[in-house]
Amino acid sequence: MAPDAAFTRLDGSAARISHLQGKVVLVNFWATTCTICVREMPQLVATHQKFSARGFETLAVAMSYDPPSSVVNFTESRRLPFTVVIDNTGSVARSFGDVKLTPTTVLINKRGEIVKRYVGEPDFAAMNQLIDALLAEA
């Protein structure tokens, strides 16, 4: 099962992973200083846009060492269409198995179970096929 981590969105609103149950959720741990993270961000945006109308949610969790101002600037300048979280205490990363390497991406099914964990840039074509299959599940 995915941990029921509490998080705060950039707009200051609080939520928990359990609030997203019933959706397929992609949790991406990233940093503005991570070149692979920055390079893969347009593909994360495309994946989000492709599936969001079908009950797909993306959480981009900025690592605790990433300055909040850098995260906000990156999010605004690239008009990221999904939820961005600043993990300033590192609690979200710790709850997902003490994530240290970026990017790390976790895919959660509608029942709240972790289906796949990617360390490094995922194969987006294969990941999108998996998301499509997970969204089709009852």
C-alpha cells in the first residue's frame, strides 16, 4: 500500500495521499537542480494532460533541499498543470521509502497500492500503457 503521507500544495492547501484513493496517482520526486528531472518534466506534463480527464492525478514532490523559491519559479515559468508539493521537512520522501535519488516516480492504483517504482527517467511509452491499463480497472 502507498503511505498515507500528508502534503502541502504550492497554494498552501493541505491534503493526504488517501484523499486521492479512487484515482490512479503518479508521485514524482524531483528537484530543480536535477537535470534528468528537468528534462523529463515535459513528458510528465504530456502524460498528465493525456490522462487527467480519466481520473489520473500527478503529484510532483520537490525534494527538501530544493529552495521553495526555485520550485515556485520553475512551476510558474513552465506552467505545470498538476499539483506541486514542497516537501520541506522530507516527510513525504521518507514515507515513500526514504527517497534520496531524483527522479524517483511511484505509480499508485485506484485502490491505493503501489504498482511500480521507477528510479531515473521512466520509459514513458511503457509507463503510459500501464497508466492506461490501471485507469481501465474497475
